[in-house]
Amino acid sequence: MHSNNTMLPASDNTLVPAVYRALQKRAAVILGAGGASLSPQSLVHDVLLKLYTSDSSAWRDERHFRAVAAVAMRQILIDRARRKATLKHSSNGAHLSLTGIGESHDPVDGLALAGALESLEASRSRAARVVELRLFGGLDLQEVADEMDVSLSTVKREWRVGQAWLRTRLSGL
């Protein structure tokens, strides 16, 4: 990494490929296997396009870039689920995999997830941020702690709260 706190240029031979691979793996997990109308590669390209065309250009490092990408990925998936629901006049248009949240690996409705995350954010914003970084950014617990500048024990506690919240809100869907 460079000593200044700016995003490395797209031509950088180390950061972009590493981030791209990490985001593509995360997108594959979130989108689940088969049936998705959006490929992991397309989702990552949408995320990168959103990040590179946004006003934010001061990413500290790879971890911070992945954290910002997590927000962008969440927004893209939720916007897509809302568009599909509007087109179909129902909320069963886009389904996502939430591996790591519950015992079931069944896909969940994207709009239901959006609502559950918004509800969690209103009640426990730190837990919502931890969930967002873990699910959409693929950051491990220590990376989340570093990104949020909180202790690892705080992140572990908020992760458990976030998992329980989402399991409760999304059960029966």
C-alpha cells in the first residue's frame, strides 16, 4: 500500500485483483447457487462502477475499500430486489443466500432482508454495520473490529446480536 490515504489507481497490480477476487467470492456466496438472474461477476462490476463513479475517492486500504464495497453491494442488491418486486407486484423477486446467519442455507427474499437490516439499523446501528461488513463485505471479525475501531469482543457480541435479529425477522420466509 502507498503511504498516502488515497485509493490506488485501477492499474495497480496488487490491490484491484485482490479486492476483485474477494468481492466476487462474496457475491457468489450472497447470490447462492443457480437461478439468480445476476451473476457474481456482474454484481462486482456494478459495485466497482458505483464506487469509481462516486464522490468517495479516499480509501485508506484494502479493508476499508471492501467495507465501502459492502455498502455499495447491499444498496445494489436491495435496489434490484425493489425493482423486481415493483415489476412483479410482489416481494418474491430476488433471493439471497445468508450463509453464516442461520442454520438454514435457503435463500431469503431480498426485500425481507432489506427490511430486517433497516429495522436492525434503527435499533442497533453498530450490529447492523457489523452484519453489513460481514455479509456484504466478507470481512472477518478482526477486520470488522479494525474498520469500526472497536474491540474484537464488541464485534463478536454485535455479530451474535445481528445474527439473532435476522434469524428472528427472517424465520418463516
